[in-house]
Amino acid sequence: MDPEEKVMLADLIWLNAVIATELLQITENTSAILRKEPPPPSCLEDHRRLRGVAIAIAERYHPGSGLKDHLMGHQ
């Protein structure tokens, strides 16, 4: 695999991690709106773990991208 292909794959992996974490946030927000209360604690814990995995993947391919800082600001 040439260097350009490696960079492209790293970018795509990072972008997928961003999309995954944003979808988790949308799911939580939608659940809270529909329930008129926060999502169940078990869901929030599962989402926290999933975010952690996505952040680890993103950081592996784009260290210091700011994704972790962004996610810490989510409500």
C-alpha cells in the first residue's frame, strides 16, 4: 500500500469514529426528548464505553485531532 492510500485510510477511519460518536449523541438527545427524561443509566454507560473505543481509534490515526475535547463538551 502506498503512503497516500495509508493516509486516506487513516482519514476514513478517523471520520468514521467522528460519525459514530456524533450518532451516539444524537441517539441520547432523541431518547431524552422522547422520554422527557435522560436515557437510562445503563444506556449512558454503554454509550460512554463506545465513545471511549471510538476516541481510541480516532487518536490512533489522528493524535490530537480534538475529537476527545469536543466530546467532553457534549451534554
